[in-house]
Amino acid sequence: MKVSLHSGDVTKLSTGLLGLLCFEEGMAEGAIYQAVDKALDGLLARLVAEEQFKGKKGQTLSLHTHGRIAPSRVLLVGAGARKDFAAADLRGFGARTMKAGASAQAKVVTAVLPYSEGASQERHAQFLTEGALLAAYRFDKYLTGERKKPEVVEELKLAMSPDNVDGSRLDAVKRGLQRAEQIAHAVSLARDLINEPAGEMTPKKMAEVAQRVAKQHGLEIKVLGPKECEKLGMGMFLAVAQGSEEEPRFIHLTYRPKGKTPAKKKVALIGKGVTFDSGGLSLKPSSAMEDMKVDMSGAAAVIAAIGVLADLGVPYEVHAIAACTENMPSGKSYKLGDVLKSMNGKTVEINNTDAEGRLTLGDAITYAVQECRVDEIFDFATLTGACMVALGPHTAGVMGNDLSLVERWLASARLAGEEMWHLPLPPGLRDQLKSDVADMRNTGERWGGALTAGLFLKEFVGDTPWVHVDIAGPASADKEIGHTPKGGTGFGVSTIVEYLASRE
Ligand code: BES
Ligand code: MN
Ligand code: ZN
């Protein structure tokens, strides 16, 4: 979709729909509202009064202009009280506007960008554009007939009041637009990978996608097959993979900043890449297995995000790592009671083959520590149902071994508008992972399952500052909310970009 800026008279702008944000205190862009109302001979204000449109959050009012002004429709979107408004809420406004435009069959959809002071204008432009672009996302490649509809909206315009336009403001808004397009592109890629059925999105396919991303963004790439993983001693990753007919692929993308100055730090972004999680011999019941194509959402997020980081030319060396495999039951599956040897030498007794994610991640973490010698590790994993029990379906659980890093990460998440919450790694729960025959076992007891999974991963990070993000809930949505459609969400991409390409 094309994205552009408009800073002229909106009443002369040919657009299928013009979206305007409204606070309880009044229109976000008073001048534009007045201009539209005037051109409509006061019709808008009369309608606002008649329909008791108060700008309450979620309230909308739409009006067909019947050719009295160039925009065919005007949509007022309530934003609630100004004091409760966060920049990230502009995504919701963008999404509302885009969805209303699409259902009105608009070729051009326009959203009015509210005026804001200084640097925040860039972020506002970004969020508004992101919301609109991401709300337009669809995964319809498998639909046929009636339900396969061509895309109607061809262009998104951001309108600014002519009085507020000067050179520096325009530059800021343009930067915001560009960042939004990059993020929306990456989030859409992650969503596509997650939404693709597991029968298609196999470990090999994931590696092909990573190759394409590497080519497009000028990244180094290494793809390891089972032989190479064996040489490195990835006993846990390979054990998970051994029950499947599909070969595993260990994907490693590297971005190095150009130029002579050395990278300021080295960061590993590790994503869980289980392309289908049946549970293995500890087989999941059918209902729990139904959605398990999403178990590679962490991998999708890191593969998509590193492309944006490269395009932005961030000053850090970044490694995106994804140990991709299926978790399947078969005559070759790893078994309960098996003792595995991990890449860092620790041995692990298996008491549940459905706790496979931590095994694949453990070896990926060791790889990041030993082979990439990174300064910081972030892992993203649809790791535990327990995390969803704790925090609900929209919030990621964040654990780590370095409080200041966790706090910086959470600050980025807040700015990016992704819901994350700090969970503890209580040392007292480590006993649950004790084994009589090995250094540890792979699962603890029922209560605190997200935390014991975190404690398991902690065994592999050593002294490297590390943040673990359990995205079991927010990786996919069971219904559409705002700019997030049903299905894969691309959760994580925005915060990764915010953290490593911050403007604050
Ligand atoms: N992939 C699942 C976790 C999951 C659950 C992701 C729901 C998304 C939605 C993970 O591999 C798993 O099976 N975890 C087990 C751990 C248990 C065996 C200790 C779980 O949460 O039940
Ligand atoms: Mn599992
Ligand atoms: Zn899993």
C-alpha cells in the first residue's frame, strides 16, 4: 500500500474516507474539523450534537458527504480524555480509519495526524501509520471464490493542518512514516510465517525465508543441518527433532554495522522455532494441538525484525538465531526418561516431551554465548501455557538475570505499545528441576510453570545479561482487536526495533 502526506486543504482532497480523532475535550485537529464543518455548512457540528458524539473512547460517527466536499465520507473517532491518551493509542485510530475505509470500498483512505509538540510528532505519525497499515493485513491466500476479495484500499494518506507544517515538522513526520512502513512490513512478514500452515512452514521453509530476508537486507546467513548441529553438540535440539520426518534447520542471521567504528555491542535475538508442536510422545490433546503451528512465532519475530535493524543501520552487531524443528511422536521420537547432553555439557532427563521449546532454546542460547560471544541475549518463545494463565492472552511474561536490562527492555515495550510484564525467577523453584540421574530434568511441577521454564533457560546463559520473553499468549489472537487481526500477531517485532533503534 502506498503511503503519502497531504498538507493542503482537506476539503479538496479526493479520498474515500477522512478520519478525524476527537478527544472528550474536543477535536484533536480543531482547524481541520472547522474547515470541514464550514465546507459542509455546519452539518458536521449539527450531527455531532444530534448523535450525542462526545469523543468517548471507542465512539464513532460517520457521515456521507454526497459530493459537498471532496472526501466522500468523514469519520470521527473518539479517543476519550486527553490525559488518558497514549501515543500508541494512535494505532487504534489508524486501524479504525483503515477498516472503515476498506468497508466503504475507499481507494484512498486519509487519517488526520493530530498536532503534537517537537519530537513526539515523529512517533505519532509512526503509530498512526502502523495502525492503519497493520489493520489492512489479511491472510487470504487459501480462500477461494466469493471470499477471495481483491484489495480495495490502494493508498493511505496522512493529512496535516497547513498551519502546522514547517520543514522540520515535515521531516519528522516523514521519518515516522518510513519507520512505520518498515515495521508494518516486518510485522506482516512475521504474521505470514505464523499463519502459514505447519504443513507448509516446515523448518526447511523457514530457512528459505531466512535466506530471502538475508538477501533483501544484506545480512550474513548460516543454516545448519542435523550433521552440523551434531558436530556442535546440540543434543537437546536434535533430540526434539529426531521424531520428525522433517529435517531440522538451525538458522543464524548476522547483521554487522557498516563502516570502521566497531559495533557498540553484540546482541543475540533468539526465537523459538517449533514449526509444529504435537507434544511428541507426551502428546497434546487435539484441542491444544489445533493452533500449534504458531509455535514458531518467536523465530518469525526475530527473522523479520533483523531486516528492519539492518535497513535502519543500527550501530550494534545483531544475531538472529532460530533453532527450527517439529516436535512429533514416532518410532524415532525422544522418550521420557531419556538423558540428553546439551551443547554446554549439562545433561537433562526428559520427564515431558511437550516441554520441547526450552530444549531447543537451551542449545540456541549456548550457541549465542559460545559462537557469537554476545553482550546481551533476548529470547522470544511461545513457551508455556502457564504464562497465559498468569498474565492472560495479550501480555508477554518477561524474566531475566539482569534487572537493569529487564527494565530497559520493558521501557522499550511500553514505548512500542506491546504489553509485557516482569515475572520473577525464584531461586527456590530451581529444586523442581532436580533429577536423580542427570544434572536436571526438563519440567517442574504444575504451579509456576512459566517460571521453571525460565529457570531452565537460565542454566544456559551463564553470566551474559539475558531477557526471556514468553509470548505464548500474545503471539496469536483468537479474535481481531484494533490493528491486530485474528491469527498470528507479529508480537515482539515492534519492541525489538524500539529497543535497538530507539530515538529517545
Ligand atoms: N508450545 C507450548 C506452549 C504454548 C501453549 C504455546 C499454548 C502457545 C499456546 C509448549 O511447548 C508446551 O507445550 N508447554 C507445556 C509445558 C509443560 C509440559 C511443562 C505447557 O505449557 O503445557
Ligand atoms: Mn510443547
Ligand atoms: Zn512448544
